[in-house]
Amino acid sequence: MMNSTYDLIVIGAGHAGCEAANAAGKMGSKVLLITMDMNKIAHMSCNPAMGGIAKGQIVREIDALGGGSGIVSDKSTIQFRMLNRSKGAAMWSPRTQNDRFVFSYEWRMILEKNPNVDFWQDNVNEIIIENGKARGVKVSLGLSFYSNAVVVTSGTFLNGKIHIGEKNFGGGRVGESASKGITEQLVGLGFGAGRMKTGTPPRIDGRSLDYSKMEIQEGDENPGKFSFSDETNKVKNQRHCWITYTNELVHEILKEGFDKSPMYAGRISGLGPRYCPSIEDKINRFAERERHQLFVEPEGWSTIEIYVNGFSTSLPEDIQMKALRMVPGFEQAKMFRPGYAIEYDYFPPTQLKLTLETNLIDNLYFAGQINGTTGYEEAACQGLMAGINAHLKINNKEPFILGREEAYIGVLIDDLVTKGTDEPYRMFTSRAEYRILLRQDNADIRLTEKGQQIGLASIDALEKVNTKISQTEKLIRAFKETSIKPIAINAKLEELGTSGIPQNYKIDQIIARPQVSVTDLLAIDPINQLTSGLDDEVLLQTEIRIKYEGYLEKEVEQANKMKKLEFIKLGKNLDYNQINSLSIEAREKLSKHKPETLGQASRISGISPSDISILMVHLGR
């Protein structure tokens, strides 16, 4: 018989649960990971892909801190693309197409190799709470497991309901039962809860498609990877994806089913993701468009199963099939299973601290879709931070909180806790005010030392990043101090579409030009000597630092100014109703949100600069 007492219990083995359990286990906590199905650990229940705009930055941040998502993504990659290469470096975002089965297998291997992680397959229907603290869980078999902290990563399973046309039935995913009991218990304790929805497209038999009628979408010629470690390699061979389009005939067929759509008939009360709408939502909201793009994505190296990205729907299955067969290349399509919508419970995240611990119950943490987010990457980073903070709290150590100027993870958690969300929250580069600092290429420089200090990232990882930092600094100095002659470089500059130099120029002045990349100049003396033996990451880091020097300095200065407000703590017991000079709205919202710092207070909707000034005076600043 296994143990019945643990340091930490994690409910759910999705992307958030895996990161939480693995992180706490690596840091030394004895962890029990409870899942309803051991064969669905880290299951990619929607599209088989990781990263993308802003999400790719999050995966690299998780990896830099010592999490597992980057390594697992690399080991299961079937195609790699760096998105937004035509834009500035702050917008570059890595994305992988993944083998769904390998992804799940690799995460299970990481967890099984973690000696501090135990597993139990069952449904949790109650959290044990004693004296205002989470102390364990009760499962369907009638057993109780005790712990010092509990992390809930329930995904779409809390009272999950699946909708396909006029049919609906309980379930956390197709073929898997919903979880009942936890919502009702927490609402009874005073938590607020709501409903959200998400959806997924039909899965198609790839043998039935005519790819000659579609556009091929290839991976990068020189693919990268997510993990900064040497544990993974760049993908060598890549699988194609394809692009095709809907048309007006497809739209007309889909409209036929609107009266049977659970969304339009009012059978779904939860709000869906604004930035990942269903196909019926697209043709309704963007009625002027004659077509919508569909991405035809393989689910793995050897499977014939195809994911139709962009065709998320909850219409009746016969309407789905009829409409799909009007899409170029899908004329003979065979369906494995229809798309569906799923509605589930979530808990507005303003009920959490920045550590993701709940305000109402000590040592109880929420991570992932239970907090109103959508996306594997958003869930994974919350799980990582909840696992880290649960371990630190039960060991009487300081909490680990990332600022908005330190990581996209910090932006995400601060947005959720400070502003809340009433629709599924998805990360974008536009949400980060310091995105020039928070690039995907420097996540290791920003975060590896922090990860190592808390006992998560390895010494080897820290040594590797320190080498990268020192080599970059040395190369920047060399480029600033070394001149190059017109005769050595002018022919190359003209080839690159920029003017030659009339006299000796410092190398950094040449690299600062938008048309020029360090890699374009590697054969030119003395640049070849200065860069000899340096890897691509050092060259990229050097180039970005030189090209964006002025912008980076300005953003650092801005971040430092705002950071001062983050150090001014607001006491938990501060009675805002007694500060009469605050506006009525400010008193109401500050009393409701109970921000931990003045910086957090400044980001609450409705709090004005004058309210912040009044608080500073009140605090004797």
C-alpha cells in the first residue's frame, strides 16, 4: 500500500498538474499526483502544438526555470517554426507541431523518473480542510490522502458538459467523465465560481484528404528548439502541415445548423475564448469575409489522424461533415470524431494571491483552466509557479513571485490576480508592457539564476547561461572597439542592400543597420576571428543587444521606475473605507481585491493615479 501522507497533493495530470508535481518533487517535496486516467497524463486534448505568439516565450521561460514543457516539446517535435521573423526580435515566437502520443509519453517518463512523485488513479470529490487549511483529499474509492498543501489543476473537468448540436452529456473530455463535488464544496466555503466554454474541431482520416489541393506549410529550414539544455536536439526531419480555406458554400451549410447550435440556442452559458472562436462564431462575427484559413495538422509522426485547426465547432455532426466536404481537399473526407464544445466551472482568479494560493483557504492553490485561462502554455506556467510556491510555503521559505518586467509568466499571473477575467484568458505579446526585455532568446538570462536559487534549475544550466552572458559581453565589447575597412566589407553591404562605408567604421555600427545580420558577415576578416568558436545563441544575443540598445535602455529605466511601487507593501488589514480622500470606486475595488503592493493596486481597473498618490501619503511615503 502506498503512503497516505504527503507534503503536496496535485489534483489533475494535465499540463499544469505535471509541472506542479515535477517542480515540487525536484525541490524535495513528497508529492502525490492524482489523475482520473494514468494513460492521459499531459494529454494534448486540443491541437497537438506548443508555443506560438507569446506562448513560445512562456515555454522558454518554463524551461529556463527548470520546468519540463520545453524538453518534452523538443522530444516530440515534428515541425518547428519561428513565427514573426519579419518583425522585431521582441515579437519572435517559437512554435512546434508535436506528436501527441510522444508528448504524453515523455511527460510520463519525466514524472516516473522523479523519485519524489507517487501516482494514484481516481477522482477527487472533496478537499480535506482543517482550521482553514487544505490538509488533503478524499477520492471516489472512499480513501483519504493527507498533505500539507493541495494544488488543484482540474482543467475542463469540474462539472464538465460536452455539447454536439442538440445533444449534451457530462464529461471532462470526450470519453472521460466529469468531476463533481469540488465546486459545490468550495462555493459552500464562500468561493465565487463561474462557467466558461472552449471547443475543439473534428478529427479527420488523413488518408481521405487530397493534399494536392492545399498549400504546403513547411517547417523552418534551420529549425530551433525550446530547451536551453543539451538534453534535447533540434528536429532533423520535419513533417509538413497544409493550409486550405473555407468558402461561401461551406458558410451557407454551417448556417443551416445555427438553430441547432448550443451556443446560439442558449444552452451554453459560459463565455468562449475571444481569440480562438468557433467556425460558426467566425462566420457570424465576420460575415463580410468570403473565406477563413484552415490549418491541416498531423497528430504525430506515424498516425493518419489529422487536426483541422480553425474549424472548432459544436454544430451537429452531420452539418460538420457536410460543410467540411465542401473545403478544397476535403471532398472525400472521413471523420474520426466530430468537433464539440465543452462547458466547465472556473473560479475567478481575483480570489488568489500572486503565489496562486487562495485567499480563503491556506495552502490551497489553483492552477490552469480553473483560473480562467486557455492554452497548454498558460496552464503549464501556472502549474510550475503553484508547485514552486506550495513547496516554499510548507518549508517556511519566502514566496517566489515574478514581476511583470521579469517574465511573461509574471504578466499572466498579475493580470489574472489583479484584473481577473470573465472570458478565457490567452497570452499575447501586447499584454506585456516590457516585451522588448521579455524576449524568447533571453529567457535563460532572465530566469535561470532564479530557478537555480530556489533549487529547481541545475548548476549545469546556470554555468551554461553564465558562459553565454560572458561570451556575449566580450563580443559586444570587441565589436564596439574593433574597426573594419571599407575594402573588406563594402561589397557585402551592397549585396545586402545597404550603402557602403566611406572610411573605417566600428563593427557595431555596421551590425546596428536593419539590413545586416552578424551571420551575414562571418566570413569577413576580422569578424571571423572575433566570432570563431561561438555558438548561434551568443551571436543572436550580441546582434539583438547592439540593434536595440537604445530601446532596451529606455525600457529598463521605465521598468525600474515602476518597480519601486512593487516594493511598497499594502497590509492585509488596511481598511480602505477609512481613507476618506480615496474615491468611492477606489475604496470598493481595493477592499475587494486586497492588492499586496502599491504596484498591483495601480493596475486595478478604476484605480486612478491620484488614488495611488493618496495611498502613498497615507503610508507615509
